[in-house]
Amino acid sequence: MHLHRRHLIPLTLLGALACGGRTAPSPGAPPEPAREAAPVFVPLPDASTLAIVRMANNVELAYARIAARRATAATVKSLVRREQASHTTLNTSVEKLAARTGITPRDDEVSDLLRDQSMPRRDTLRALSGRRFDSAYVALEVRSHRELLVAIDSVFLRSVRNARLESYLTDSLRPAVSAHLAQAERLQSTLAPRQ
């Protein structure tokens, strides 16, 4: 998942902020060359956050449907079952949350991009079989869950206005995604394709 540029502070800027920013130039030092201004963080509306989370769950479910038919290793099949059950539950929670809060998920360019990026990834998965499929699926799960965790921490939680949505993000979504990532990372090293 790559969130639209206007919703993220670039990671290099986050690193600079973590280090206290730039230091002042020393006296007599030549001026630094002009740099392009970093994109400014623009908070997401709660309706967009819900739509993106719903789309992320749907994308994971689409990958899992393919994997349910193609996975060969028992450990990967176990991951697939967990993904299917967990993301189905998470999506049900999104719908219940939307009804309780009156926040209608509103798709935007970010949720559309997430959907569009998943299509070639699904095509790639469909073209593989056996151990190569298992390895590619697990690598995709590692990548997508890492990206979702970054989005939760760097964008969603910084933007959220509704307390119930914040609770869902911190108490339900983030722990589930973190657990999925940990399971996928454990599997990844055991499934490197043989040459």
C-alpha cells in the first residue's frame, strides 16, 4: 500500500525529525542549495480512513482467495486461513463501526490506488505454483502488512477524529496486522525459492 504523497511525510523527513532536524550552518559556511519543499501532512478524513482500511482488508482477502487454491506448504495454508478469518472479521468490524458512528466510508484516490495496485500483484500470484507461489505469497503478505502498519502509525492515527475509530485502529486493526506480519516474517525465511 502506497498512500498518496500528500498524506505522508516522506520517511527521510521523519528521520530528520527524529534526529532533531537539521543543524544550523556554521558561520562562514556556504549556503545550502535550494531544496524542493517536502509535502505537508494533510490529515485524512475519518470517512477516507474507513474506506482505505476496508479496501486493505478486501485486498488481503483477494490474495487469500488465490492462496487458498494454490498454496502447497501446510504453514502457508495456515497463514491463508488466518488471513481469511481475520480480515473478514476486521471488515465486519469496519461495517459495524460505520453504522455506530454514522461515518460512511468514502473511497478516494488512495483507496482506488490500493485496489489498482493489487490487480497486477494478484496476476503475478496466479502465474506461480508450488514453492515459488508459497514464497511469493508470503513475501507479498510481509510487504503489504508492513505498509499497512506504516499507514496506521504515520497517517491513520495522526488523522483520526472519532474516538471509536481510534479505538478500532489501536485495539483491533493494529494488533491483528502486527500478528499477521510476525507470522509471515517467520515463514518468509523458510520459503526462499530454491534455484
